[in-house]
Amino acid sequence: MSTAPLLLRLNGRPQACDPCRARKVACDHGQPTCSRCRKRNETCVYTVSGATVKKQRLRSPIRSEHQPAPSTDSTPSPAVAPGYLGFTSHNAVFEETRNSLSLVHGPPVEVVEPRASRGRSVIDLPAHLREMSLYVLRCLPQSQHDVMAHRLHCLTDGWIFRAIQEIIDTLHKDWGRYLSSRDDADLDVVARHISNNTARPWRDEHSSAKAWTDQFTGSNIRWESVGLIWTYWDGSPSFDAPVVVKCLGYCIELARHFTPGNDIMLYLCYRRVTTESLVSGDAGLTCWRYFAETVALLTFLGRHVGSEDTNYMPSLCSEHRRRITARVFNIDKVLVSFTGRPPLLSRRFFSSPLPLDLTDLCLESDQATIRHAVQELDSNGFRHVGDLKGSSMVRARSQIAYIKDELLEIALANSVKITFESLTEIKARAERTYESFPDNLIHRPDELDDPDCDVQKVYSRILIRLEHMQNLFFVERLLLRLGHIDENRLLPISFEMVTLTLLFWTHQDRFSGMRRDFEWLLMAFAAPGGGILCLELLRPTFRGTHPDCPKLSRSAIIQKLSLLIGFLDWVRPPAPNADLCADCKAVIQGVLDHNLNAPIAGGGALDTLDWDIPTQLDFNFDLLDTFDWLRPEQLSLPA
């Protein structure tokens, strides 16, 4: 038997000899002659796998990158990958059969790859995709536009921020003459080059940060790369949210024409959701549909499945995957909390490990540096020294989101039996989870007193605190549903939620980079908390200062609600949540007018109020939106 190395296919399986492949039968991969060829007395030949040929065919159009590729009548559709297939899929049975055959016959059954999966030699976009490509390139920022300077980028997107700058520089350096002309013929040259790059195979498994990012930066710019630009051009003076959403969507469609999906495309889908929320609102159908597509891609890629591995060696590629997967899970809980609709992701079907508390700079270093950084993490995956990092924020928000998912399931699912003991256990676990976070994730009431504080990190800490308080708020509401009345605990939680949210209003000059988040923060945290404060004014439960919160008094409630009215009034049409804010403002104003102008003498006084708002507001958010305090039956309860 020859000692020649065993040839492998792209999927890692041994390669069959040419005669066995031609007859589509299993080959035992014997060398120099397999058993079937020996029986048939045929010449056994092993041809080197066509991977090199495939690569050459995909890259061939780039040899004359400034010349339009010859046009063809039609472009064949890319091969459709099956995506992730789980235990109940048809594939699971065939995999078991293949493994059984391997035990009996040795080598696995040879599967002939369909020819459609090979790269095409000529890239010619269909007419509608060509129009999309020209529109996107026509809308790209000119060289004089400082795209990256206007908006504070997300802490988690540090490496993406740098990649975008490199992509923009490459476009202007290599294709500036074509892009600046805005002529269709010139733009078509650029589009063909980008399409050729996008048709190349993509690998989402790389231990080297540079090897991974080189796939979509420099001379390898793809449609996913162009899409990244649109994820951060939303802070420029000429920002137009609908145009940004449109260009992001076009880049996703163009990339999808050549590849079924990858982690960068998943990030683009995620950012399209957050940008669309500025157009149609967090409860809008379009926003919800875009998020459904994001979840569909995530599960298609199998990113929801994973397990902790003690030998796991982090890389920029693998940690980005963990981060974007966790962020999609987090935003699912944000949207469900806001709308009261069923979640699209559940912890019961979600086992992806959380990202580790590592910096991008560390992940871009050598393996020895990464290994040392991993050893500094505690058992909870956090690093307790140093400043707040984007990865630590994603990890913390995810741990809070897992608890929120339990509460959402209890509140929204049918026939869920819940007990006082189980709710108090969840509540205690929520408290322990927050207390386990490093100090750099914990908001301090005095940190805004420092004029030189990093407001972006202050914002992150306030957001983590708000999401934790929202969990406690939900627990207390669910306890009330069970009949365990302890409004003394619900009231301080609501007061803190309103107080924290108002920091963005009273310090709006310092939080200007996050101003587009104000409407969501206002309706998600301040409005529900404000509703509980309104009920306290209508039905007082204590006198003087609250026994569990020295800062909480009737006077403090009135002051906070007065500021909240100003914040609500700031949201004006055509803002997507303007109607909701106007309704909340009207109710709070009515409560304050009644309490300041005609103190409560008895329960019947509430019936004389003229609220001047619809008797049944169309929120339809049920329990979790906590807007039921706007409804007449809540306002007419006896004191």
C-alpha cells in the first residue's frame, strides 16, 4: 500500500478516485488502487480536488477589474445551502446511516457535490439587483464627507468602526474616479468588481483576526463591506433614516444573491432593525418583519446552538459571532418588553455561549496574549480590572435578558403555572446576577458630577441598571397578579426607573450622541414607571417619606412627573412614538392638575376628572407594557 497522503475534499472527507466518482459509487480510497478498480481491472486515478479551479474561476474577472465583464442573458441562481439542520431534521437520520456505514465498510459514502455550487466565471446581476447596486453606490458618501466623526459608535463595534474606515479609504483610493462621476457605466464597473468579490467563498472560522477581516476589506471589498458603511453613516448631518435602511436592505439582498449568509450579513440585518426603529418605531410592522428576518438568518446559520468548551481559544471571528448572536437575543427581549408580543427567540432553544470580557485589541493579538487574557477572567466570564468594554456590556445585558425571558414566558404564555416561591426565586437570582457584575458595570449616582466623565460608558451603565430594574418591575407586577400586594417595593423601583431615564433629559447636552435612543428609553422605562407614580398620587400608600426610600416623597413624585411631562413633550411628530408620548403626557398632566388644584377627598373625586383623552387607548400591550394605568378602570379604583 502506498504511503501517499490521503487526498481530502473541501468538506474534510477522503476524496474518491475518478472512476468511482464517475459511476457515483462508494470508494474505499485505497492507494494507489482502490478495491473497486482492482476488481474491474481499471486504472485508478486520483485527480486533485477542484478547489483550486473553483477559486480561479471566481477570481478570473478581477484580472481586468476596470473592464466590465461580458454580459450574459441571465445569471444562474447560486446553490442554496441547507443551513443548520437539527436533531429532528431529515438530515439527522441520514447522518446516522452514514456513520453506521462507516462502521461496517470503513470509508463514508461518497456524495457528489452539485455542479451548481461552483463559482461562476462571469458575474452579471439581474436587472433589479443591478439597479440596487447602482443606487447604493450612488448614495455612498463622497470623499469630503467625514462619515465617522458625527456619532458615538457602540462600544461593542470598535473593530467594525476601524474596518469601515479602511473600507471607505479603499473605495476612494481605488475607485474614487468611478464613484465621483456618479455615471451608471462607471458605477457598473465598481458593482461588477464588488460582485465578483462577493461570489468568492467565505469562511467564518479563522483563528487569525487579519485572515478573517481580509476577506471583506482591502481589495476584497464585498457587498457586506459596503453594507457596513451604512451601519455607521447614521450620524452625519445629511442623515436620512429611510435612505440608510433602504441601502442596508439592498446590500443584504445583493450579498444574499451570492452567499446564503455569514456573520457580517447577520450584523447588517441586526443594524437594519435598529435603524428601522427610528423610522417606523419599535412596535412598527416593518421593524418587526426585519427582526424576524434577522432571527431567521441566525437560526439558519445555526448560531443559536453551541456549548461551553474548556479548551475554547477565542478569536476575533468567534467572539464577533458570540457578540452578534447575544445582541440579537437581547433585542428580542427589548422588543417583546416594549410590545408584549411573543418572543421570536427563547432561552429554551438558545444555547450559544456568551461572549467573553475581552477587548478587540486583545483578540487582534497573538494567541499567547489571548490565552493570558482568558486566564484573568473570573468564573462568570468577566475581568474585574480595567475599564468598561463593549464585550462586558453585551455579556451583562445577556445575563439580564435570560432572566427577562423567564418573566416574559410567565406573563405571555398560556397555562403557565407560577407560584409565589418561583417568582421570589427569580427575583433573588436577578439581584445576585446584577451584584456579580464588575464595578465598571455598576452605575453610581454621582458619576455625572464629574465634567470629564466618559458619557458613553455612563450611558452603558445606566442602561444595564435600567434593564435590571425592569426585571424587578416585572416581578413585582407578576406578584401583584398572584394577589401578593407589596406596593411598597414596586413604588421605589418605578421611582428609580423614572429618575434614571430623566438623566438623559436633564443632561441631554452631554448625551447628544445617544439622542436617537431617547424615545425608546422614554417609552420603555420612564412611561411604565411614571404610571405607577401616577397611581400613587391618586391612591396614596404612605405619608411623608417612603420607609424604604428616603428620596421618595409626594413632593419628589410630583417633581419627577413634571420633568417627565417635559421629556414626553419633546417627542413630536413625525417621531414614530409621538402619539404614545402625547397620550402619556395627557394622562400625567391630568393627574398632576387634579392633585395640585383639587386634593383628593375621596374615591369619588376621580370620577369628576375630565381627562380629554380617548377612553380606551389603543396600546393593546396587555400586562407587560404596564400602560393599563391609562385605562378608566384603573383610574376609578377607590382610594
